[in-house]
Amino acid sequence: MGEQSPGGGRKTAKATTGEAAPTQTPEAGKPAAAKKPATARKAASATGKAPGRKAASSKRPGAAAKKTASAKKTASSKRVASAAEEASAPVRKAAAAKKVTVAPKKAVAGVKGAAPARAVVHPPGDESRTALVRRARRINRELAEVYPYAHPELDFTNPFQLVVATVLSAQTTDLRVNQTTPALFARYPTPEDLAAANPEEVEEILRPCGFFRAKTKSVIGLSKALVEDFGGEVPGRLEDLVKLPGVGRKTAFVVLGNAFGRPGITVDTHFQRLVRRWRWTGETDPDKIEAAVGALFPKSDWTDLSHHVIWHGRRICHARKPACGACPVAPLCPAYGEGETDPEKAKKLLKYEKGGFPGQRLNPPQAYLDAGGKPAPPLGAG
């Protein structure tokens, strides 16, 4: 408390006590306030504001400390999150890079028994359209290195022989057709000859091909149509070819691509099986498969693409027991593992020239023979 002043009032307590003086000013009475209003205001200012600033000042370090601690925690959590992102980023990059690097440099290495890396692609769920196109075209490039000699596996010397042989190949092997057609074309070398043939004689020749009665009707019928509608010549247009008896789009594209050099996609059973395994398309209708796959490649690639896919289906990617362990495109195949993955066991599943066996043509191209291929034996020879 303060001392009594001579006028009956109290002296203001010193500011050093730290107590607020304004609470005692009303008790001093009006005369004191009237005599020294400036002094009271100065005292109040001195005793009230200064401690307030000190108190505020004393509180600020605590608040600043809290803010500093909070900032440190935030910075620390950001650094931890950043470090986690940096640590995980290389893993994601490595996974993406693996898609590109796991495939063998030379596709033939897979055929020779080298164990390919396990497939890492997961289409179509996480595969964009662009990624699908790139993967599909890369598979075709790899197969082109494995089968540089790929060709139609039917023996023919002209468009007429090719269209007849392709019609006969339904529901049988190209090998059986190639073993049968030499006798057929020796006796009926032109459309005019076959159009005038005795059906029973043709049936006897075609018996080894299976469904010989229906096939006899087709080849004689298409021969008559060629003579009557096209002057004995095989037409070079799709819309004309499909009008011939026994000729559908598949047969027409075989003829157009291999006899006339006009690009076409041949959707046979091997082609359908492989493009679905590779998830190029989920379609099952041949015409829709043709459209879907054709959209992935330049038109100029269509004929060779058909050969590559069909050859791979006949030699390595079988329907029941695909040789996954000897497959050159295994790193790009989402169906890897459906077949035998052990390289040595898979190697025993290879067919034709890849397994050291004769091919399907009795008269194969020289490029095929130069690559180690063997001609097929004639009918009845083995």
C-alpha cells in the first residue's frame, strides 16, 4: 500500500512494485485528482502500460517458442514425407524401366533355351492405348527377328493355286493340303479344267484333306465362277473374291496379301488365340478382331504381321501347352506362365524348324532352307 499525502490523499505506489496503480486512483478523492491530473495520468501511464508491455513481452517468448516448435514439427514431417517420396520414387522408376529392358536383345535367344525374365506388364487395366500400340508393335518386331523367313505355308505358283489351296486348308493342316494339291493341280492345272472336272474324281483326290465332298463342291464352284465371271482369272479385289464359293475374308486376305501384294490380316485360329493372349483385343468375332488389330499397326505391316503371329502360334505358343520358357516375347506377354516356364522342358515343346523338324511346305522358299528349315515329305512318305 502507499503512504498518506499531506492533503489527505495517498501517494501513488511506485511502478517498480509491479501492481497496477489505476485501481487505487478513485480512493484518493477528487481533490487529489484535481490538483495533479497530469501527475495521476502520468502515474497511471507509467504504472499501467509499462507492466502491460512487460507482461505481453513475457508472454511472447512462450508463444514464439510454441510457433517455433510447431514449425519445426511441420518442417520435420515435410522432410520425412519428402524422404519417403524420394525413397519410393526410384522403385517406381525401376519398375517402369523393367518393362523396356527385360525382353531379350535377340528374340531367338528365348528359343535357344535362355530363360526370359518374367512378364511385368499388366494390361489392359493399367495400359493406355499408346502403351498397347507400342507393346504390340514391339512384339511384332521381336517375332520378325525370330521368323525372318516367315511366308504362307501353302505351296502355290499362281493365284489360282493359292485360292484353291486356301479353301482346302479349312479344318486341316497346311501340310496335308500341300501333300494333296500336287495331284490335283497336275490333273486340273487351270480354272477351266477344274470347272469341267468330274466331282467324284476330285473327291477321291481330296479325300486326305477331310470334308472332301464339301471341299470338292467349293473348288469346282469357284472355278466355274472364275471362268464365267472373271474370264478365268482370280480377281484382285476383296469385294470380288468373297463372292466366290468357299471364299471368306480370311481366304481373300491370304490371296490378296500373298498373290497380289495387297496388305491384309489373316484371322485364323492361331491368330485369334494369340492376339487374345497378348490382350491386343478382347473380341472373339474374326471381323472385329481384324478391325481391332489392324488399328494397332500401319496397313503396310498387315501381311507380314499375320505370318509372324501364325508362325509363332504353330511353333511356340500352342493352344494347350504353350512353351513359355522358350518364348522370345515372354516379357511382353500378360499370359506368361500359362504354359511350361522351365526353359529345358519348354524347348521340347517346339515344333517344325524350331524343334528341328520338317516344315509344312514341300517346296519352301530358299530363305527358309538357308535358316535350317527342312521341306515336308510328300504324301505317304512319312
